[in-house]
Amino acid sequence: MDEVLELADVVADSELEGLFVWLLRLVGLLAILGGLGLWLLTDISLLVPLALIVGGIALLVVPGLLLKFAELFG
């Protein structure tokens, strides 16, 4: 966990934290759309699309929170 916070602190110190957060949000949105597409358009079990949707939601929320946490306590 310390390595993740250190990486978040390095990104927060650079001028690219906004770009980094939006890039991860874009990847999260694509994961959600991919999970929904797999669920609706294929005959695959619900486990894989659900994992993509949950992972996409995490990628939408966690990077911004992690950078705010690093700014407050770092």
C-alpha cells in the first residue's frame, strides 16, 4: 500500500495529475461499456461482465480519491 501512495504522491507532485486521473477514468468507462456489452450481447456467464463493471467503477472513483488523500496526508 505504501508503494501505491508513493506513486500517487509522485503523480500529484507532477503537473500531470489531472491527465492521469482522466486517463484512468476513460479506461474505467471503457471497462464499464465493455462489461455491459459482454453481458447484453453474448452468452457468457455474469461473472466476467460483472468484474469488468466493478473494475470500471473502481477506476472511475479511486484515482481521484487517492490523489486527494495523498494531497491531504502526504
